[in-house]
Amino acid sequence: VQRRILLYALNDEELNAAGIGRVKFFGAEVDVARVVFIVDFSGSMSQGLRLPMLKKELDQALRTLPPRVSYNVIYYSHRPWLSGENVGSAPFRDASDDRDRLPWRVANAANVKQSREQLANMQIGGATNWIPPLRLALAMAPVPEAICLITDGEASDAEELLLELGTLNPDQVPIHTCAMEVGGPVFKLIIKLAEKTGGKFSIVHGGVLHVGEKARRFTGEEFAPEK
């Protein structure tokens, strides 16, 4: 708590000098040195404006990353992959194997430009699993200071993740979550994931972003997606 108070007392120039920067993504605003974006590119993201809105928001987050912040982007559906890969060709990565540990990328002009170009061309496909991309993110060294996880559906491993969260996330890295057009009981799980880690939560409903307590009303059954 004391560290957060001190950070918010600094201006942007002082934060940058300390290797820390203000990251904004779907309602979450955090001062960190290391952030991982875990973004849902499953097949259901083809519905409506989900994919264009996600790409626009992530592009904006990447474009405005402070220059000394370290980052990575993990795309996922039923399995995770990185920028420059796709769901079909990405290699299997074992989060417990140091040889498969994901690298940090410094938010310099060249890296950000490449990440944005790869995002623009990224294709969707597959189902939804949250644990594999989270394992990879949480195995990074040093560990992330924040994770931003975006999803548009219920993961098949959602209950397992919540049960094993203490083991998967021993460093208690805050996981900030955003639900893309999925309310009801699924959104309750997405909120729980954020709250259990000290993260923030939001939802995009009807193309409009709702953050924090204003988003909680979308947990009602009437907002559950039709099956």
C-alpha cells in the first residue's frame, strides 16, 4: 500500500525515470514496470464488434506504453501463442521449463511497432482456456506486476483456475479482467478472478465499457449470453 501511495505521488516523468509507467487497458489503470496482456482470440470473438474493439483497445495500450515499461502479449483460445505466431503453428511451451520461459519486451519504438503490426494481422480460432496463458505469464522472470486478461466467454477451466489460484499465482500478481459482451454467471467468475488477486474488473456490454461497481449489475441472469 505504501509503495502504491508513493507511486501515485510521482508525475509521469518521475515514473518513467524509475522504469515505471502508467498502463491503461479496458478501465484498468496501473503504475507498473512489467505488464502482460492476455487476450482472447477464440472463435467467438468474431461476433459483432468484439474483435475490432479489442484490437483497437490493445493497439492503444501498446501505442501509449511508457518507454521503459516491459511487456508481452499472449494470445489464447484453447491454447496460448505469441505475437508473430498463430494458434495452429505455435510451439508447445511448458511453463515449468526455463527453456520455454517467455521474454520481456521493452516498450521501445521498434518493439511496439512490431507488436502493433502483428496485432493488426492476428487471426482468431479455437475454444477458451484461461490456465495455459496464465501459467506462461506467471512463470516469467521477474514476475509481472500486473496482468490484463480479456475474455468473451466461459473458460472450460474457469472453476479449476479459481480453486488453484493460490498455487498458480503465489506472488499474488493482480489480474485485471474485462468481459467482452458476456454477462451473467460467467461474468461473476471473471469478477471473482480479479477480486481474488486484487485486480480491477470491467465489462463491454452493447459496445460500451463499464468499469468497477458500475459493471457489477451485468452479473444478473438477464445478461447471460444466449446459448
